[in-house]
Amino acid sequence: MVSSEERNLALLSHVLCIILGVIAPLIVWLLKKDESAYVERHAKESLNFQISLIIYSFVAGILCFAIIGFVLLPILGIFALVCIVIATIRASKGEWYDYPLTIRLIK
């Protein structure tokens, strides 16, 4: 059973990414990784997704020289927002969520 505090911390590790990017899940993960497996998994998944978004944004930025990047960047932004909202809802319900297209660098 997941406590409401754990659900809230997992939720924050996702939703704060909209404002703080990679910093929010990194802080939550570093502070709570030894205390709660639920919070650790959500924060780590969110952190991996944010790192993946940085990589994808960099590639799309380079592709702006070939014009296609101007199309990819807004699509990437909408994709990220939708995934973050879904992850936030799942975390608030006490469920697991795996972001799609995520490079899992932090294991």
C-alpha cells in the first residue's frame, strides 16, 4: 500500500518537470531513493524521461538547419506535456507509469 505522502512526492517528481525540468525529479530521487521504492521508481523514470527529452531536443535543434526540426520541436513539446500529465495522474492513483521512448540511463 502506498501512502498519500509517497503518492504526493511521486506526483511532484512528474508535475514539477513542467517548470523545473530535470532538476525536480533529480532532487526528489536523491532525497527519497532510500526511503521509498515507489517514489524512487517514479522519480527515476521522470528523470530518465527528462534526460531523454534533452537529447531529443538537441537533435531536433540541429535538424532545424534542415527545416524538419521546426516541425519536430513543437511535436516534442506536446508529446512531453501529454506524457507528463498521464504520469502525474497515474502517480496520484498509486500506479506505476513507464514513459514511452525513454532512454533509461539511470537504473
